[in-house]
Amino acid sequence: MKLFIDTNVVLDVLAQREPWFRDSARVLAHIELGGATGHIAAHTLTTLHYLLAKHLGQQKTASVLIDLTAMLRVEPVDHAVLQQALALGWRDFEDAVQAVSAAQCQTDYLVTRNPRDFKQSLVPVITPSEFLILIA
């Protein structure tokens, strides 16, 4: 199974944000243990670096992101992805980029805490808790 992981799910784990930390961490653990392959958009890393470096510092943030990229495949956000995302006309452009990236790499599910933001996604959208129920 291929899972595309939205930025908020990764950030929930790395910043230990409650009440979402546990379910999001279990999704990433499932990937780490080989139960699925995980994918993230390239711009997710720049966003995570920006947000985490303020709290963890540059070195710790780099170390965390190196570990993350060992577990998750980073999908390109190129000209074609951006054009397709713009053409969708979604209110939240970043969500559109996530959705197009998920479709480009042919994932089975886009895992996010905000499924209502992805109502028009070409990839089925599922929350971390829904995914855990699915694999139980």
C-alpha cells in the first residue's frame, strides 16, 4: 500500500501535537515497519524545516528531516505539478499541490487530518485514525 502523508500528519508527530500525535505516530510507525510505503511532497520538507528550526535549532531539525527522508519517499513538486494544482482552482493552493502530488505518485490514500480540504482529490482521502481502523 502506498500512502501520501500530508504535512500536518508529519508535523503532529515531530512536534508531538496533541491530541493528534498518537494516531499520526502510529501511521508513520506502520510505514517504518514496512506495512506501507510513505510519500511526501518536496515542499513539505521546506515547510517542516521552517517550522521546526525555530524550536529545535538548525542541527536537530536537519537530523530529524534526514531520518524522515530515510523513511518517506520525497515526491517532486515541479512545473507540471504546480500547473495542475493551479488549474484545480482550490481555495488552498498548498492543499491542491498535495493532492496533485499524491495523484502523480499513484498513492492509494492521502492521509491528512483535514479531509474536508481535499473533497475534490483524485486520490481517496483518509484521516490517520481512519487508516488505523482500516488496517486493524
